[in-house]
Amino acid sequence: MKLVVNNTLKPFVNNPELYNPFLEEITDKIVKAHKRLEQISEIEELYRTQGEIRTLRAMLRLREDINGS
């Protein structure tokens, strides 16, 4: 299954016209999550936001994961 997913996503991650706007969007979401993180008062929401940032950062590494770097 992983090989099929990798081959399906390779055209996306290797096309700068598609992938660069994707990276910009993910980076923007990380910045917004950091701003929310500074204002959170409940510990559960803090953990959720930290998890969101971790997931978004994993998405930033998508190209490396797909291309096997």
C-alpha cells in the first residue's frame, strides 16, 4: 500500500507549481496555531494544538518522505 501511495503522491510533491503553495498554506497554519498556543488557558486545548503543530510539521516533510530522502 505504501508504494502505491508514494507513486500517487510523487507527481504532486515534485511539481513546484502545486507543492510550493501547499507548503505556504501549511506554514501559515503553523503560524496561526502558534498564535493560538500563546493564548490557550486549558491544558487539553494546549495538547491538541501541540498535536496539530506536530502533524502540520510532518506534512512539511512530505516530499522527503515520498522521495525517500
